[in-house]
Amino acid sequence: MAVCIDNSDLLNLCQEVLEKGNCIRFRALGGSMLPFIRPGDLLTAKTVNPIDISAGEVLLYRREGRPFVHRLIKKKIINGTLLFITRGDHLTFYDPTVLSSQILGKVICIERSGRTIHLDTPFQKFWGRFLALTSSWFHPLLRAVGWPFHLPRRLLSKTNLGLNRSRLIRKIKRRIFSQISYRMASSSDVSSLTKFYEADRKEIFQEIDKGRKYYLAEKGGKVVGGLTVGRAWEGIAHDNSCWIMGLYVVPRYRGANVAERLLTKAISLLKEQGIDQIFINFFENNIPAIKLYHKLGFLRADMPEVESKINEHYSKVAPGSPRSLVLYKRI
């Protein structure tokens, strides 16, 4: 779970405050620690000696210039170096190994809806150790128990995907869903964006303040598709370029050219705003995306160092991911 301290100077200041024996309070973002920590929760952290940290405690640590809040699963010593294995409760993979020098402190308190949860009570310590102990088999067990409930949705999704391969079905869908409008979102659309992306309002506001742009496909006032544009990989692209960071269309509207029209509208608006080059990266096994972007004139970027950096990132945050490719388009 990333937290809303995104400035390196502010992060260093927080570290100084903690090292002096004081506590810091901050707001949580993201869902990697659900349901234990929820987006919007107010967390309190204090400094801690890495040697005294126990499995099950929730750590605040820094990685690649950003702070994270994840649970300690276990400690181990390799070649005399103390290493920490952490993981978000809601994630299916472990974090890159954490060193003692990366640890800022541990979370001791969670405030939510007027309620305060102290993590140093015997029950919370026991619960934390239990979650750490069961982390390796809890999610597989949850998937095994929950698959019958997800089966109807998966069958419907597979059926819809199969039907979309038919030109006749796609033609019918385009006629049925012809009254779809496309536009750039504004701050007044935060409620719609929050619902569509299942995100926290404050997180959406912060992303807009950072310069991230959202483009919407709407039918009858309901958002049926969303495109996110921003500076996903800082330092890679110049000032007049941007990255497509996400494109999602509600399943029932797929096959009706919503994604293509949304991209076309966004590209047109970006050109008016002075953008002259657009980048996109996605996994090489995403064949539908490759076909769509090639159709719109995107070409494979000759950027091996950039692809290497992106793939290195995914190998840390999502081990086992397919290779990521970078495409670009001049507009």
C-alpha cells in the first residue's frame, strides 16, 4: 500500500521526525492491505529498532523513493545481513526484500470512522502473527472456496468475448450502443471516477493535481469506459509527451468500438493541448491491445533500455509477469 507522502524531501523529514522518537500520522491510499487497512484510514507510525520487529507487525518503509505500508511476514539473515520479507495482505506475491536501512517505523494505530484500533494489544498482535503465518496459503484457499461464486461471471465474460469475434455481433453492438459520448473528465466528475475505478476520492483528486488526465465514454450519464493519461515513467519521456496508463471498457460494451473511439478522442484532445508523442506499455500476450494500437498507428518503440527498466519494475512488484512492450505514436 502506497501512502500519501510522495515528495522525497517530505519523506526525509518524516524519517528525521521518527528518528527523534516522535510519531507521524498519515493517510493510507490503495488497497494492498485490504481489509485490514482501507483507503482513507489515518495511520500513526513510530520509530522502531529493526531487531525488535516481530512477524505480523505492519511496517512503514521506503522503496524507490516512495513509502509503503505492508505486513512483515518473516525475518532472515543471509551472509550476516538482516533481511525483511513483507507482503500486502491483499496481494498474492511478496515484496522485494527490505533492508534495515529502508525501515522508517511501524504502524501502531489505525483511525477509521471515529474508531481507533491500537495494534499493540494482545489480540491485534495475535491476529497479525496469524495473518503472517497464513499468508502463503490464505489466498489460494480463498480462491478455491470462492470459485463457484465467480463461475457465472467468468462464464458470462467468456461468452461475451466469444460473441465479440463475430462481425455480425460487433455490428449489432455498434448500432445498439451508438449513443455513447466521449470527453475529457473534469474535477466535477470525481464522484463518477471514484465509482468507475473503485478508488478513493482523495486519491483521484491527488492524481488530477499531479497532472493526470481522465477521458470518459458515457451512455445515459453512466461511465462505460475510461482512459487514463499521465507521466507513468518519469525521466523517460520529454515534456511534450505522455503515457497511456490505463484503458478499461465495461465488458458488455466491448466489441462496440468504444475503446477505439475513446482513444481517438483522447489523442485529438492531447494534440490540441500540445502533446506530440504518446507512449504505451503492456504485456506481450495482450493480443487485442496490440491489434488496437497498431490499427491506430502505434509503432514498436526502439527503446530497449526503457523496456528493460519497466520489466525490472514488474519483476519486483509482480513476479512472473509476461514481458512488457513499449509502443509510441507521433501526433
